[in-house]
Amino acid sequence: MAAKGERIAMLTAYDFPTARVLDEAGIDVLLVGDSLAMVVQGHETTLPVTLDQIIYHAEMVGRAARRALVVVDLPFPEGQLDVGRTLAAGARILKETRCRAVKLEGGSEQAHRIDALVTAGIPVMAHVGLRPQNIHIDGGYRVQRDAERLIADAQAAADAGAFAVLIECVPADIAAQITAAIKVPTIGIGAGSEVSGQVLVTNDLIGLTNGYLPRFVKQYSDVQGVISKAVQDYAQEVKSGEYPGPEHQF
Ligand code: KIV
Ligand code: NA
């Protein structure tokens, strides 16, 4: 798609019905992101979600996807400890789910891991710029502006065999430079428009997230409002006796 100049539309998915809707709507890549920890499990960072939990959700998304490529995040600390553990985690994802690739946070310092995964037959999407798994070192979620380092990270990931590089929270001009510099497609989130594709957390764009939305999110719908209205109408009709009506009874 990138070679044809076609922009890639990627979104997160964590369950079967949502993944089915996204796949049928034409989303190209589904990400079983470790944002699962925050969006679905209610944690404050992405760190708590486990490999077993990610795999449980990847099974659901893998069963739903007919057309989309499904990528699964390597959760903390599967991509931080020894390479053998990273390989074992990647292998479990490919063996136990119908998903076909993993995503690994990091650039230059992860090149040896990307190389090992790809050598083992496990496709890797790299993830540079803001790295949510690094939150306790960075002390917060901030825009990443070190152009030289970011380009070197993306380059190292591509050279190591990553099939794509995700770029998170980077000024648009730097993301454009990265995209021009490397051979594989780039997927941006908060990285402007001069990239090969975009990714967002689905719950953010449909309006089903509690609280803060980063500047780069465009909210296309108010699903929280839709659900809230439906269940309030239901509760009110139960209490008034309007539901169930004769047509709902045997
Ligand atoms: O876990 C996630 O949702 C991500 C984002 C970059 C979309 O990694
Ligand atoms: Na992630």
C-alpha cells in the first residue's frame, strides 16, 4: 500500500465484536495494543497487562479479522528482558492466536531483538518516539523532539528487519524526515500527516474513553453517550413497566 502511495488506516482492537466491525469497515491493520491495560482494564499505565492477557484478547481479534493484518503488542517486560524471553513471547503470539506480527517498543537499542524475532519468522512493527512502557523513566507522556536520535532509531529498526515503524508523539516535520529516510512504511500517532498511515486508540475516536484525550485524537462519535442513553431508557422503561411490551412476551 505504501509503495502505491495508499495511506494505511490502523486502529486498536481488543475484542471480537469490535474487531469484526473494524475489519468489515475496511481498517487495514488492527493492533491488539497494550493500551488494553488502560482502555479495557482500567489501569493508569500500559505496564500491568500480562502476556497471557494480551494473548487472550489477541485470540478474539484474530478470530474476527478476515482481511486486516493483526499486530499484537509485546507487553512489558517481554521486550525488555533477555532476547530468549522476547522470542518465546513472540512465538506464543504467532502459535496461539491467528495474529501475524508483533510490535516492540524501541529503536536502536532494540535492533538485536528485532533481528532475532525476524530471523525466527516473527514479523515486527517497531515503535519509536514516545514509548509508553518507558513512563517511569521518562516521568510523563511528552512530545519527543530529538530528531537525530529518532531518525537513527527508525533507521536501526528498519535495518534490523522491521516491516514498519510506528512513530508516536513526534513533531510532524521530524516524522516526515523519518518517513523519507527509511524504506519501510511509517504509521503515525500524533506524528502529523507526512507518514505512510495513521493509528489511533479506537475507544478514543469513537468516544468511549474516560477522561483526558490527547491533542492528536479526533473524536468521530459519542458512543459513551449512545450507550448511556440506551441503558437509561431501558432502566426508565423497566421501572415504569413499559418494557417488556406485549411484543416481547411469550
Ligand atoms: O497500545 C497501543 O494502543 C499503541 C498505540 C500506539 C496505538 O501502541
Ligand atoms: Na502499545
